[in-house]
Amino acid sequence: MTLLIFFVVFLAVVLIHELGHFFASKAGKVEVEEFGFGLPPRVLTMFKWRETEFTLNALPIGGFVRPKGENDPTVPGGLAAASPWTRLGVMLAGPAMNLIAGVLIYTLIFTQSGIPDISRVILVEVSPNSPAEQAGFLAGDLILSANGQPIESTEAIRSVIYANMDQPVVVVYERNGEQYTTTVIPSSERTVEEGATGVLLGNPVQKASLITALPLGIRVTGMYIYEIVTLPARLIQGTIPAEQARFIGLKGMYDFMSQAVTRDQETRQTLAAQPAGAATETPTYYTLALIATLNISLGIFNLLPLPALDGGRIIFLLPELIFRKRVPHKFENTVHAVGIMLLLALMLYINVMDFINPVAITLP
């Protein structure tokens, strides 16, 4: 089942990209000869819509769009014969569709999981035989103040706790709409892993509509784009280890998908087994988050200024857009052909390394 989910997700991510190229081509009045599901060889032609054949191909990995005259500007109605702005729109549309998909998926996650209220602090877990348990705290309690200081962040409660080690701390908290007061004594003898009071802090979650979740979906997508774009600089600076920035191939992506699906299933089973009203962990959405990540990664990767990628083709458009002088198409086609071979060699290397040196995967 996980393998099937993986192939469906991978196919969907690539087809989202190709749909961007397809619709932009149509909008620019560029004829599209074929829209392929999977990679050649062709198995059958499913149907034909206007001038486009929709085909099913043998390799169930991704898909492709074949515009008319893609590399030959002498073909009327073809992509290479279109204006530079039309070609730029077609090249940008594929990555843009992936990035939009990432935003929408993250937005969906927030509508399901809610939006954390970072101005309030809740006890997610209370360890057995801990100072917090002895003080009467339960998971789900909302911390209002500590030693008279209003608590509006997790850092605020930590500051009060560690400023009063082995001293009583008066805490006002809320449970089921009622306020209570208790005293807890943080212990300096407990390890860092155990925590001075033995609690796991978090933020309560507010329900979110599509309208309220969309800005957060855009923000998270933007943060992920920033992480990808700044990755080379952070590698050079040594702020992240090289093993955390390596490329992964199909096996690596499958391993991530397998662990995400398993973790989501385990969470659902745990929640289903607990009685109604019991304090539980919240549902996880690792699989959806991974799908969003794949979309964003594919979108940014295709914008890299490398031959054969959308970004590489855009580079060849710049002289025409700026100086109105086109790069000879034969030279451009040669560069892209060499680029494709190098890209395929790199992909082969990455996929082989997935088996020789698998990526260590640990979800939180």
C-alpha cells in the first residue's frame, strides 16, 4: 500500500508541474502534441482533445508535455516560434504550479490541525512522579501566570522556573474553563531530559478556516523556499553538516514516505483506541507535509539555472528579453542535450547512493 501511495504521489507531483506547462501553452496559443502519463515507451493513446493526444506510458513515474516545435523556431504554432514572453510564461508555469500546490497543501494541513496560539502555554505532557504531577498538574492545563508574572510564551514560563530552582513557584492555571492555583518546586537534581518540573510545554491550537490558514500556508512555503535557496551558503559557512543537505532519489523519497505513512497510521490508531474526552496527542499530517515538500522542492529545483531544466531554458531567454537578440537555437539545443545527459548521470548516481549509503530518517 505504501508503495502504491508513493507512486501515486510522485505521479501527481510531476503531473501538477506538467499541467502548468500545458495550461500556459494553451493560454499562449502554443499547440501541445502530447500529454503523457508516465514515461515512454507509449502503451496506448487514451483520448485526443483538440490537437493533444493524452497517452499512457510504460514507466509509471511522472509524466511529460510535448509542445509542437519545442526546439525548432521554424515550426509555425510551436513553442520555439512563440514570443519570448510566451515561452517565459510556459517555463515558469510548471514550477509555479508546484509552489501553489505546496501552499494549498500546507493550508489544508492547518485547517485540519489548527493554528498554534503562541501567546498561550499549555501542558502537553506531565511525567509520572515529577514535581508537576505532585503539584496536581494534568496534560491539557493552560498556564496563566507564575509567581504573579503573566505567562504569554513558553520562554516566559521557562524563565520563571529556572530562576527559582528548588524554590516554590505559585502557578495559576486553567482546566475545563475553571481557574486553579497550586505550587510547584522545580528540582535542580533532575536531568535536562527530565526537565526541572517534568512537563512538556506547547501552545494550544485554534481552529482555522481556509481564509485564516492561507496566510500561514504561504508563510511556511516561503520559509521552505528560503531554506532551499540559502542551502549552498549555509553549507559553505558550515552551519549545517553536509550529510543533511544531500540529494535523495526515488528510494530515499520512498523511505521518507514509508515512515510518514506509518507514523500517521500509528497516530490514528492511538487516537481511535483512547476513550472520548481523554487527553491525547494530536493527529499528525506527515504524509501531507511530505507531499507539500516534494512539490516545493520540485518547483525550486526546476528553476535552477541548469541546462535542460526550466531555469536553464529561462537563462537562454534573457538575451532575447533584454537585448532582443536570440541565442542560436542549434547552440541552445546542443547545450540542453548535453545537460540532459549530465542530469541523467547525476540522477543515476543519486539513486545508486540511496542504496549504498541510505539517508538516516528520523521523524519527530
